[in-house]
Amino acid sequence: MTQVAIPVFPRFTALDAVGPYEVLQRLPSVDVVFVGHQRGEVRTANHMLGMTCDATFDEVSTPDVVVFPGGPGTRILVEDQTFRGWLQSVHPHTKFTTSVCTGALVLGAAGLLDGLTATTHWRAAEQLNELGATYVPDRVVEHLPQRIITAAGVSSGIDMALRLAELLVDREAAEAIQLLIEYDPQPPFDSGALAKADTATKALAEFLSPLP
């Protein structure tokens, strides 16, 4: 079995974790585990949703894939020696170490993005640059020789997970999963990227939500 570890922590963004989970758990050869400081419930960014952490870092020492979600809680994690140390210890043995949204900040803080281009939520671009990476406004950024993949904000984790399904198995499996989850985005608006949004939309987005 291929073990996929998804770290969870207080104030993480739910879809950052659940989007990739929903894709990868459909591969028969994959086992997904939610890992963190301690077993038990962890609340999401707005505290409305609780998810269960299945295992501690000591119990997940050699995952094949890491998918690190984002959320406001990552601002604390960049200084968290346990999270950073775990990433530094497992990355040499993973097939892929990945992030969604501001999860890239924790990868950067662990030194895994030094000298690489990477993506994250557009509101965290400057902080990502300060952590050794070079931000690019792409939806998914791959560095396959380094086994690093980063995805931009929230929903882009589904795109990245489909790419991971292709890399772990093959394109046919990824396309079958895309069909199973009916992932065929046709949003009613075209403001889902910073370059497409007008000034008023950007201002309202800043007002509606804390940093991702």
C-alpha cells in the first residue's frame, strides 16, 4: 500500500485536506492517514468543523506521500519545530511531498522549497518568498526531480491530487477518478484567480476572510 499522510492542525482549511483525500482515497493501492501532534479531534479554520487526527508523527515515520494543507494555523506552524522536524525527516523517503494553499509556507519553513518556484494562496505570496521559495501564480507547480509539488489556494488541491493519482498509478486511473467525483468545473463567475478579479472583488475578498 502507498501511505498518504495529511497533517491536520488547529485552524486548517477543510477543503485543502478533504479535496486531495477525496481523490486519493479512491486509488485501491492508497491508504490515507491524518497525522498531527496527538490523536483526536482537530477543528478547522472557523471552528465549525472537526476532523479526526488518526495518528501522531511518531506513528507515521515513512509516508510515501505528504499532502500538507493550509489555513490560518500555518502561521504558527512555521515556527513549530515538531511539524518542521517531521517534514525534514520524512521528505528524504517520500515519493512526493506536496502542499495546498498556505501549506507551502510550512514546506518553506522546513527548507524544502529553497531555490524553487512554488505556489500558494495569492495573499501569502510575499511570505512564501521570505521562506526561500519564489512565488509564481500558477495553479500547480511541479519539481519532480526534487519530488515537490505545490498547489495554489484551496480548490487547486483537487487538481494536484488528480496529478498525483496519475504519477502514482497512471493517467487512466486519474481520469476515472475525475469522472467518479464529476470534477468538471463550470463556475457561474470568472473571478477565481487574482488576475481575473476586479478591484471591488479583491477588496471584498480581503474583508470576508482572514489570511488563508
